[in-house]
Amino acid sequence: MKQFTFILISTIFLSVQIFAQPLYMPRNIKKAYTQNTRSANGNPGVHYWQNTGNYSIHLKVTPPSKTVYGSENINYFNNSPDSLNHLIIKLILNIHKPGALRNNDVSPDYLTSGVHIDKVMVNGETIDWEEPDFHSTWQALKLSKKLLPKDSVQLQFDWHFDASVQSGREGMIDSSTFFLAYFYPRVAVYDDYNGWDRTDFTDQQEFYNDFNNYQLQVTVPKNFVVWSTGVLNNPNEVLTASTAKRLEVAQQTDSTTTIASLQDMLQGKVTQPKINTWKFSANNITDMALCISDHYVWDAASILVAPNRERVSVQAAYNDTAKDFHQMVNFAHHAIEWFSKYWPGVAYPFPKMTVCQGYADMEYPMMVNDGTNDDPIFSRFVAEHEIAHTYFPFYMGINENRFGFMDEGWATTFEYLIGQHDLGDKTAANFYKSFRIRSWINDAAAEEDIPIITPANILRGVAYGNNAYGKPSLGYLAVKDMLGDEVFKKCLHTYMNNWHGKHPIPWDFFNTFNHTSGQDLNWFWNNWFFTNGYIDLAIKNVTQFNKGYTVSIDNIGGFDAPFDLIITYADGSSDILHQTALIWKTNQQNSTVTITTTKTIKTVKIDGSIFMDANYKDNIWELK
């Protein structure tokens, strides 16, 4: 039996390393492949598993009081092959406690006393709860009886907390408008390569949650509207008849309908004249977020993203003074339609999207918390970026704590691609360069060139920001350019289809693209994601021969970037020769471009467009 096991593991390990240039793989990741929870072709393995839960949550919010009261029942399912003697409970709002580990300075208005657990029950038995000490945002919950494989445990929590006066990702937007996120105790992810997720929430990294089923009830005073992740199940119980009718009509039209104007809200014409409990549900989703207000304007429309599908509700909630938000339903409608049809070209997967005015510029499942801006083009850009996150990390359960580039990099890529459609190639490229690339490429600091694959939970500042956003986005766009749109989309769709509702890691992505394209792309993955490179190309020399010229190009920075070679001839004519990253496959230090021509070349110039060069001075050759 031992000999068979050794042979099996050796065979699996060899199958993972099927390419000439294997990628670095941490030991815990290798273990996942040897245990067949992940496959060398990029698919989930035959033994892939993930845990899940059913959450029934009830919140009570009564502005102007900042205190939020909650109770929940969790039925947590252990689908792993392991017996669990404890659970890890995430209490993310403890980030607001004085002394909590944070990456950024905060004002006194950010600080609260954190989450107060009032009662905990496990399988109907009340247990003593120990407040988190060293790790503020998570705490181990010991079980009196091990949770066996394929078994479940019933948890009950009662808790309360004060909403932060300083509203960032969550908190008080004004005295009677709250955006609530991370508001409930949740069981952390237990996965096949890292075990329990014990990463601290430090206000930089974002999501890594199980796919759960949620029932959410939010009790608020009369005249307060609640917008939330999920479907509103009782509109006729909480809304006046005329408001409910307008919401119903908006569900059938592409045109924006004002569900509640500022005057409607101030005159108490929107909700039933009583304390109301709003009921929402969402299945197979990674989180819930919500917004409440007694004066926010409410707009809505809908869109059909695929045949035989219900129309997607598109909503906005905002202060009437926010001029850009009066167009927000149109912005969101356009984004959902474009992402569904073009890139990624996967129909928007959820029944609703609501954009709320806040301060965060932050995404949540079916929810966006965006600031207001005097420039409607920038407002649209931000909304498009956050809505793009629908696919990563919510359609795909990305571990942003460790691999932020797997979601922020894609949202940045989709933001650029929709920008090309919205603004034109030149404007989109200039915006992308100024907003995403220039600060990285023009900064020679060592932390700028840390490999993208570096776990995000140990990074901060520019080392995290550029690794999560601009650098990986350029990598994805370089592969798109190299493979062509048809093959690239086939690879992307295979990856998304195989890992929808699951937890992919970078090696699943790399392996999927290798297998689906039928190409060994590890030379590129290794170069772009595993090295300390940057973009700096230089023309070494231009040599004439009997049929034309050869242009020798040095890759000083190391990154395998595509580029255009712009040739100007003595007669005033010119040519552009595009080179994909494939030019660097066999030699990543130097490449040669052959120009067949009878004309005399006057100048040769390297133009990387969005692939900005660290030193443009050596990008041009002139005939002397």
C-alpha cells in the first residue's frame, strides 16, 4: 500500500510539471495537487471540496442611534475530509477597535468598541465566548465535539456594534444613512491548501468567503428604505402600493424610473407608516451588504442579459445633491450590458445590482458603495470598475487576502476594455496609463518590483497596489494580445465555467490557460508573475542587409511586454510592425525584428502604448 501511494503521488506530481518550465509552487499548493483537489489541466480535482453554510440573519437598526443589533442562525456544513475540533469566526468590524492591526492611520471617528458578542450557542447549547485578544478580527470557537466530515453544526450568535461615524467601506454616511458591510459573525473559509483562513482583516485586503445561502431581515423605523444584496421578498409589506407598483414596472423596462424622489421620502410616501422588517434572500453567494436611509433618492431600471433569464434589476440610492448619481442607473445598466456581451462575455449572474452613494468606491455582491464626483465620466469609470468585480471575486470565489491580482487585476482589465468602447482607444489608453501604470513605472523603488505572486497579506502600500491592479492587468492584456481574442476568450470562459462558485488559485488559472490554448505559456507566467521585472525595452542597434534591416532590441527591465515598432522611411512613408510578447519566448534578454524593404530607414521607434517604458530615451534609433 505504501509503495502504491508513493507511485501515485509521484505520477501526479510529474503530471503537474508537464511543461518545460515548471512554475514555482509553494509546498501547501503542491499538496493540493497530490491530493487531487486540483488538477494539472486547471480543473477542480476529482476530490475537490469546499465548505458552506446557511445563514439566517436579523438586524435591527434605529437611527439616529449608531447601535446595530443582530442575531443569526448558521447551519455550517463540513464537506472536507477532515474532522474539525474548532471553527474560526470572523469578526471583521473589530478593525474599528483601538489597537486593532491596520495598514493605515485612522481618525477618532473611525474608532468604536468593536463587535460585542452577547450570546453564542452551538447545537443548542449556550457556551462562554472569549473576546478576541491578539487577533481582533477573528477568533477560534472550540467545539465540545469534533465536527466530522460530511456533518454539520448549528450555531447561533446574538451581537451588537456601533456603526463607525467615519464612513469608509462601511459606516455612517450621514446621521440617518448607514452602509453596513462585514456586519455579521461568519465562519472563515476552511480550504484544501491552507486550512483555516486566519488572515487578519487590515483594511487593505478584501474578500475570501464561502459560498453560502442567506436569509436577511432588517428592521428599521418607518420612512426608512433598505437596499441590500439579494432579492427583496416582501415589497408589498414594506412599501406603499404606489411605490411597490413603480418598482414592479421598473423590473420590466430598460428606462430609468424614479421609485422614490426626495419629496416622496421627506413626505413619508415611500414605506408603510410603521416599523418595517425588510426581507431579502440570496443563494450561493459570498457575502451580504446593505444601505439604509430616510432621504436617499431611489431610481431603478432593468436589463435582459440573456435569453430565458429574468431581467436584472439595476438600482441606485443617493443624496439628491449628487448630480452624477442621477445618471447612475444608466451607467450601471450600460456596464452590465457590456460586460455580459463582450468582456468577459458572461451574462451578469445575479438578479440585481444596486449602486449606493457613499465614500468607499468599493464592491460587494450585488452592491456598490461609490463616492460622488463632479466629473460624470470618472463616476462612470468607477462604477464600471466596481461592477466588473461581479465576476472576480463574487462569481469566482477569489482569495483576495492572498491573491488580490486575481480580482483587482481583472477588474482593471475590464475597466480598460469597456473604456475603449466608451471613450475610444486613445482616450482610454491615456487614462489607463495615467491612473494605473505611470506611478509604478516611474518609481524605481524596490517595493515596486516585488513579484506579483507574492502573497498580498504580507504587502502594503505601493507593493500591494501595483501588484494587485496595474501590473497583473498588463499581464492579462499581454496574453490577450498574444493569443488573440478568440483563443483568449475560450481560455477565460473555460476558467470561469470550471471555477464558478468555487475557490481558484493562481495555478488553476495558469494551468487552465495552458491546457485550453494547447500552449506552454509557463515562460510568460513565470516572467510576468514570478519575477522582479518591469518594462524597459531599448533599441540596441539597427543593421542593414541585402533585403532590408534587422533591429536588435534589449529587454533591460525583464518583463516580456508587447510593443509596436514604428518605422519611418527617408521618403516620408512609415510602417508599424506589432510584436506580441511571443517575441521574447526563446530569449527574454534580446530579440531581433527583421524588416524586409528596399527603402532607406530614417528612424525606428519602440512604442509600447499602455505598456509604458521606464526609459524612453533608448527607444528610438535615427539614421546618422
